[in-house]
Amino acid sequence: MTARKPLAVFTCLLLSGCATLGGKATASSSCPFEQVWDTAIAALSGFHLSAADKAAGVLETQWVEVRASTQAGIIQREVNRERMKYVVEVKQEGTGAVATVLQRREEWSPLGVRSRQWRGIPSHDSEEEAVAAEMTRRLKEKGC
Amino acid sequence: MRRSAVLGVLAVCLWLGAAVDAGAVVSEEEFEAMKKRLGIVEKELAEVKKQETAETATKAKKEGEQPLGFGSTGSGKLIYAKPFVSSPKATVGGYMDIQYTAAKNSSIDNGININGSRVGTSSSFDQQRFVPFFYSDVTDRLKVAAELEVEHGIRSKSNSGSGIEVSLEFATIDYLIHERLNFRAGIILLPVGKFNLLHDSPLNDLAARPLVSTMVIPSTLSEAGAGFYGTFYPSRLSKLDYELYVTQGFNGYQNDGTPVITAGASLRDARQRVSTTDDGLDNNNGKAVVGRVAFSPMLGIEVGGSGYYGNYSPLNHRPLSIFALDWTLQKGPFELIGEAAWAYATDNSKDLFGNPAPDPTFAGQLLPQRMGGFYVQANYHFMPEALKRWAPAHFKDSSTFTGVIRWDDVNTNRDVAGGPGDVQRLTLGLNFRPVEDAVFKLDYQFNFEDGKANRINNDALVLSVATYF
């Protein structure tokens, strides 16, 4: 066995990491960056912010534990856990600004080796879109 | 409850009154009368408490909440009186598997040797693993987790060929400091490659473990030690996990100096789990260092790099190094996973005194120094809607079928091609998960042993069931 075969597979996978995600929930507005930034903070008022870097335009909430969507084991016990957080990126776009909402979601199970760490799972698109829609609604109320 | 509180206050008042009166001049008669009154109040208080306890028990009984304790009866009930089961902070569970293998040409080695000739079998059931586990949130920051593995548990006594295998796969105490830095100590699953960290049978889509993850990385690979682990989120989409531990290290020799790292057994017999030292104690003063970094640029893609370095000799400095790369790529129903590993056991080709050491499992060759291998596995998950309509009780939204194809390639003595450890295998598999944590597997293995040039016709059909419970 030469090292070339696995290294080739590994390189392909690294390169595939350059792919981008499409279809992210956004709230575009003609309001200036400042106003969109403040609106994004207001729309996340139900969460504790863990980061608010205005220069980079990134807001991040703390993890919030939510009801797990999976059950554990063959007897389907309600012992799994799930958590999520929002990362909102506000960027200047022309004279206005656009806020992109991303939800990170992770799950954990006490069963076996899975108890060792939280694992990423797909986000709920509808929840991302709901946060973006709330931002859009608030921005419209401000007349832009 | 309120009655007892009132009586309690009354009793205290009486006692205080008595004390205050005692400061004044109190006749002996008055003092005796007070003592009598206090005695009556105490008696009444005890009566009320007794009554309240009985009321609480009756209430619990009415609500079907049978109090559990040593007084509980019934064969199935007593177990739930154990605090680790009844406490909501602890979870007890486990997983088990069973498999049936049908191979060609009696190629399943059952350890029977008659008149020096190996007598194999061509089919066998094997209840390979029964693994109870325990998880407990001692506090918000202190966690305890353990897996106790019983391998091939049907046997009740050891024999010369294969002993009873009962051991802790892992047993760790975690202290959570910060998401980026947490402390872990105990018997630790070594982060060498990804498979060793996710080796539970119900998690894997094929019955047999990858060859590289059993020979070059001899999973289940765990050692006693301590260290740190954590997670970083470098960007909106990415995630970086790391683990770094100092552990006991491999033991490459039996207590009499007989080497155990061979082309036939690979590194398996050098693990601390099977070390012949007393109580699994270290065979030297050197400790091993092991770590893994896994980077996920976005959900569905992860690449990991890991390394292990430690002295395996009791007499001299002979480091064993293992490097591994692993990858996971998921896109919709498709999945591509794999792992590659390389091991270098310095000077293993010499005995402890520097003389050439022949390999007892590979005539005419020296013991191996270099090993390596990899596997690549593609999975496709699907669930025909027609089945869900036809039998909705069995085929639910959480049910899935998975088609699997895996290529294994490993050589446990890279200085020699075509030895007993130079093995390739192609596996085709189909499995059904009624729920995510339970799986029925059907695999067919095309085995290419002793190198591709000398294929032995020992292909095998493997049926397996595994579930968490």
C-alpha cells in the first residue's frame, strides 16, 4: 500500500471544503448598516449574545438547549439533547445592508461513544427564515 | 405540615419560657409541671409527624408512585431502587450485537488444532459484543462516562486460545472548564483515527470493522491517562475539535521478553488492555502522547489528522509512532468516509538485546517495523415510500436502508509484500435501520489475503444485528 492513494482521497476532500452553502436566509434593506445592525440585535432579543463584533458585522448568540428531535436506543428514550445558536452577519450592500442568518445546531446522546461530544446536525431552515423575516418586518416598520 | 410547624413553634416557646422562668425563682413543682407539659407537646408533635408520613405514602400510592427502597418487593422492581438508575442525572444503557458468518472453505479460525492441523469452520454465530454503559452528570461541570465491554460473552471460562474478554473500553471523568478547554482523565479512547472514537456496532453500517482500524489502529484502543479536549468555531460554518492526552503507552513484549508485535497479530497484542504487566501497569517510565485535530469547514465535511508517540519497550528506547488521516463527506443521502494509518515500531525487527528477531507468524521474515493501510467506504441512504405505505408500523419516517461499498487495504509488514498481514477486502453491504440506533446488516466480503497475487477463496456472507438499548 502506498501513501499516495489515501492522500489523494484526502486532498479531494479538502478541496471539496471550498464549496459554499446556498439558500441562506437573508434580510435585505435599504436602511443604512447602523440601522440594520441595531435591528438584528433587537430581533435576537430573546437570546443572550455571546459576540457582537460591529466592525466585522457578526452577531452570535449563546447556545440554547431545545427539545431533541431524536430519541435514544431501541426503546426510544427521551435522553438525547439538542442545542442551537444563531450567527448573523450584517454586510453593507450599496447604500443599504443585508443581514444573513445562520443557525448552528448540534445534538448529543448519552449512549455509548456519542456521549463524548456534541455533533453538528442540519439547521432548521424555517427557523432561520423566521428570524430573517422578523428582521425584515422590523426594518419595514422603520420605513425602509 | 402546617400543624407540625405550629406545634414545633409551641414547643420552642414552652422551652424558652421555661428557660426564662428558670432565670427567675421557680419552684420545683412548677418546673416539674413545665417538663410534663413539654413532654406532652413533644409526644403530640411525634404523632403528627407520623400521621403526615403515612398520608404522604398513601398519596404516592394513590398516584401510582410506589416509593422504592430496600422494602420494595417484586423481581423486576428492585433494580430501579438503585440511585444510579432512578436519578435523573444518570443514564444506564448499552449496546449489543450478534452476527452469523458463512465463509468458504472453513476459513473461520475457531482455534481448534488437532495433530498440529488447524480445523476451522465455515459458519458460526458470534455474539461479539455486549457493552453496558453508564453516563452521569455529577454536577453541571463534572461528568462520568464508562463502557464495560463483554466480548464473546457466551464463554464462562478461559481456555488456552482465547480468554474471557471483560474490560472497560473507556471510563472517564470530565471536568468542563470552557467549550475550548476541558479536562478528561481515566481510561481514554485514544483519538487515533476517527473509527476508534465511533466504534460502537450500531453506529457502523457494515458488520466487520475496517481492517486498518483493527490492525494498524487496533481498535478498540484505549489507555489510562489524562489530558484536554475542546472545540473551536473559527467561522460561521466551520468547527475545529481537538483532543490531546498523555497516556500509559503500548507494551510490545510479554513479561519474559517475548515480542508481541508481529505481522500476524499486528499491534493488537501490545495494547494496554491486553498487556501482561500486573494490573495493566506501565512497562517503562515513558508515557505516550496522543492527539487528534478534526476540522470541519462546513456541516457534512470533516477531515482529521491524528498522531501517537510512545515507547513500547521495557528495556530500551523503542518508540512506536502512529499517524492517521480520516475523512467524512456527507451530501444528501450520500456519504464517503475513510481512514488511512501508518505505524512505525522502531527496532521491532530486533529482540530486546539487539539480535535479529524472526517473526513467528511469518516464516523466514523478521518482525515488522512498518505497517500501513486505509479504507474507503461509500454509503447511500434511502427509504422507499412504497414500503412506508405498505407496512407503516415497520417502515417509519425514522427508518432507513443503506447501501454500502467498502475497500480495505492493509499491510502489517510493509517491508515485505504478500505476508499474512497483507490483506485486501471488498465488502458490499445492505442494512436496514428501523430506528437510527438499531440496525440489521447483510454484508458480503470478497477477501484477498496474502496479497492480491495469492488470493485464497474465503469470501464470506455476514449477517448481523446491533442495537443500543
